[in-house]
Amino acid sequence: MEIRVNLGERSYPVLVVHDEAVHFPARLREVCGARPCALVTNVTLERLYERQLGSWQAELGFVRVVIEDGEQHKTIATWQSVLDTLLAARLDRSALLIAFGGGVVGDITGFAAAAFLRGVDYVQVPTTLLAMVDASVGGKTGVDHPMGKNLVGAFHQPSLVWVDTAALATLPRRQLVAGYAEVFKNAFIGGADMFAFINQGHRAVLAGEADAMVQAIQRSIRVKVAAVEADEHERSGRRALLNFGHTFAHALERCMGYGSILHGEAVLWGIACACDLGRRVGSVPEQARTAYDELLLKLPLPPLPGRPDPQKLYEAMLSDKKARGGTLRFVLPTEPGTSVVRDDIGQEAVMATLGAVFGGN
Ligand code: NAD
Ligand code: GLY
């Protein structure tokens, strides 16, 4: 299945396949041509996929760059170490980088591709659910800074995204559920059909049933692609809809401590908060309330490592990079499958939501 991302000369295909690793080198050459390559992965994936990577390397002859595993390594230092290896290998501007991993590997590799010799092409091969449905598509690349997450980076679209759902077989359950957050989020922004799909099919997706999972991935990629095509550089507000639940999630990650809660886990709680706030400020029409209540019951909310302090969460929201000039921006649900960006929500309503969602935790 091919989903096209139409961005003029930056257009590219997202190929969604199942267990077709053996065909990857040929498809890569077909789309990107025969060129010198470097594959970036992390220590965990190198160990798990040694045979597959070995056989790709034999065919493609790439330089292998292996970074440490974990968000704490999504740093300028790691990014520089990738650039150091590319330079030491004397790759030139015809080079093609291949990101084999989750969102961390993808973001670092994309940012290395944006900067290496002022920009080379790269390919995303996402191996987590979150990276398949979100991080690998759309060209946001970057690294974290001590001042906050993703503060340094660039928009740089890949030339190909190769989504092989077979990789999910080795993904730990907790990571799978975290990735499911970005699928579930699309129920609120992907139109009535996506809302109905998640509402009816959530159990099969969460149980990892192959057909349901492939459907969920394809549909989610389409939602992401539509937002990216409409607003590639997040200027008009259309792409900002993808941040449904994220204003709350970023604050929760920060307050709970990165590492103690996964991004997707925080997004699941963020979705619950956005729905509560939507009801509170009246963005959810009366007749849609029951549909939302039903859907929220299906949300696989993970346990939190502690009880978050609403006041600290609010302060963390204000210091987020997306809180421009102290104005908080929320994506709030309206009709099922549709949301709006709001920057006129007062502190009282937000505090009431934080109290209601986290009060009894
Ligand atoms: P991750 O990249 O840290 O991967 C999660 C864990 O799963 C890691 O330990 C990894 O080694 C392991 N793993 C990956 N694939 C595996 C597999 N198939 N089998 C077994 N283990 C596997 O985390 P993530 O959730 O994929 O991505 C989170 C990152 O993505 C964050 O840094 C976030 O900022 C970024 N992100 C970027 C965008 C974007 O648009 N660029 C969007 C969303 C998130
Ligand atoms: N993950 C949100 C975006 O790509 O815009």
C-alpha cells in the first residue's frame, strides 16, 4: 500500500508493508537510486535486527552508525557524533541516510540529514508504532536541549518512508500502547469516519490483531499526511491539530520526569484532559457528549508514577515552547472527529480540568 505525501518537489511515498524486509534494498534503489548510504540505528535495534541489517548492508554497502538507546541520548552531542561518523566516512552530498528505529533515531537522523553538507536525502524506516503513525512522516526533525524537548531542529522531509509492520512483533507492550495514543488521538481530528473506526475497532487494535492494526496505521498516516500537506511548516494552525492532547502531555512529561512516563502515555492522559476541558468551555456540542463519554471509556490510560500537582502542571504548560508569549494553546474537540485550536482558555477552566482528571489519582 502506498500513501503519497504531496509537497511539490518535496513529495515522497509512504510504503506500508508487512514482513517485506527482503524487498527493502530493491525498493530503496527504485525510489532513491543507487547511492552511497549510511544507516543510523541504536544498540537495541542493532542487537534485535542484526541478521536483517547484515543482509541489507551486504546489498546496499552502507556505513553503519549505532547510537545509544533512549530519549536522554536525543542530544546535540549524539547528533554531532553522527555527523562525525559521516564526515569520517567521507560521504558526499549524494549520500542517503537511513533511519532505522523509533522516533528518537528518526528525529536525530533527519536532523543530521538536514545539516550534513548543508542537506542530504534520508529515508525513514520506523520500528515503533508511534514512529510509524507520527514521527516518521512530515519532516519534523531535531534533538532535545537542556531547556526542553525538541528545541533544536529543522523541517526536512524524507525521500521515502518504509513502514514494515512486522517490526511491531518485537516492540515491548508498553511502547505499543504508547504508540496507540497517537492513533487514538486521530479519532478527534481525523473526521467522523476515523472517530467511528476507533470507537468500533479499538479492541481489535489494542489486541494487536493484524488487520485492525494495519488499518489503524494506514488511516493514521493518512490523517497525518493531510495535515502536513495542508500546513507543512505549522503556520496556519491546520498541522497544530496533530497536537491534540499534547499541551497537557508535554507538561505531564516534564513534571513526572522524562523516562518515568513515555510520551505516548502522557498523550493518553492529555486526551482525557482535552476532552474534559472541551466540555467545560463548551466546545463539545451537547449532542456529541455521549459519543465522547463512550470513546473515553475505551482509552487505555496507563498508571502514573505519582500524583501530578495541578499548579506545577499549569506552570510547565506556560514554559512550553508552544506557549507563545504566555498564551496557552489547546486543541479542543467539537463534533466527533473534529477539533479546533483555541488560545482563549482561561486559567480557571484549565485548573478545573487538571483537578478533575488528576485529583483522584
Ligand atoms: P523511541 O525511539 O525511544 O523508541 C522506544 C523504545 O523502543 C526504544 O527503547 C527503542 O530502542 C525500542 N524499539 C524501537 N523499535 C523497536 C522494535 N521494533 N522492537 C523492540 N524495541 C524497539 O521512542 P518512540 O516512541 O518511537 O519516539 C519518541 C520520540 O519521537 C520522541 O523523541 C518524540 O519527540 C519524537 N516524535 C517526533 C515526531 C516528529 O514529527 N518528528 C512526532 C512524534 C514524536
Ligand atoms: N507530531 C506533530 C507534527 O508532526 O506536527
